[in-house]
Amino acid sequence: EAMRAPALAEFYKLSLILLTILTVLGLFLWLSLRYLNVQRGLAQVSQDLQRERLEKVFDFLVHYANDIVLLMDEAGNILEANDAASRAYGYSRSELVRMNIAQLRAPDTLGAMQQQLAAAGNEGGYSFKTWHLRRDGSQFPVEVSSGTFEEQGVRYRQSIIRDISQREAVALALAQSEARFRSLIELAAVGLAEMTLEHHWLEANPALCEILGYERDQLLQKSWAELVHPEDLPQETALCQELLAGEREEYK
């Protein structure tokens, strides 16, 4: 009994110390896990705030962009539209989000729509030209860049659409102007030609070919110097150099 009592006292003492150590270690482990959870939570909050800021910036850029931006599901039903879309088509946003993209396409372009939508699902998207419809029924040419993306397991389709009416009108006016200019050259009664700065023929009208006695293809293979009389060539060369140097506007 004399030896058992001190041994039990020592045992209880050591047990208490061990329990205290285990309690401290458990508390430390809990605090560590709690700290890690708090850090993860702060990181998630920071990430969410950054994403929210980016979404607001993106939303601002999309809604105030000059180009039409449409967000659709895979079937082409419009889910979101920016301000440019409302201005271009003449529909309010609330009207647009109840429509399908097919309702904004010109009737004679609908045959190619499914193929274009399928191509937009490829990596890198797809760009094409087509015609769209305004609310008043008028048509206008557009250039479409379309692609798909996945968000939370759902696939969406986004199209950036540019109204190219003005660009097409300028191109048409230029083509018509060139055609008129070409007609004037072809029908002119005087010889007209276009040459490089190295005096090689680029173009010659029928009147010049007739004056010089060459077919057009034969004439374009010759240089200017070959068609000038040898006695006149030095003077012609000097006058031409003055013309190229800007020292005179023309010479005869």
C-alpha cells in the first residue's frame, strides 16, 4: 500500500499531463483547420469579388459596344441582347429575348443558317456574312462572328454582329465608279495608258492600241522606251524625269 499510493499519484499526474498535451494539440489542430478554412473563404470571396468586377466591366463593354452582341442557347433562342441590337433591329431588349435568331434573318438566308450554327460550334468559332431583318422589314448586310462556350454544364452561343451597310455601300459605289471610269477609258477616242514608274505598261485602251498598231497583249509586253522614236528618247526621258520629280505637272 505504501508503494501503490505514490505510484497511482504519479500515474494520475502523468495522465493529466498527457491529457493536457493532447488537448493542446487538438486545439492547435482545430485552430489550424479553422485558419485554413478562413483563408480559403477569404480567397473565394476575393475571387468572387474580382469575378463580379470583371462581369460588370464585361457587361458595360457589351451593352455599350457599337456592334450587336447576342447571347443564345444552342437552339438559337436569344437570352440576352445589348443596346446596339435594339438600335439595329428596332426591338426592345424584352422583345428580343423572346425571339429566335431565325426571326432576325432574311428569309432567303434561312437555308444556310443551320450549317452556319453548326460551324460556329467548332473550336475558334465561325465568321460569315449574311442578311438580317429590321422590325420594319428592311434588310441589311451583316458580318457575324459566332462561337459557343460552356458554363456550369450548359452550352451557350454568342454572336458578335456588325452592320456593314455603309461598308457595302462604299464598296458598291467604288465598283460602280471604277466601271464608269473603265468605260470612259475603253470608249475614249484618244490613246490612254497606265504605266509604272519604271515605264512599263500596265494598261492601254483600244484607241492607243490602234494608234500604235499593237494588240493589247503585245503592247503590255513592251516598255515605254521601245515605242518612243530614238531621236526623241533623250528629250522624252528628261521631261518624264521632271514630271516624276514634281517639277512639272504635264508635258506634251
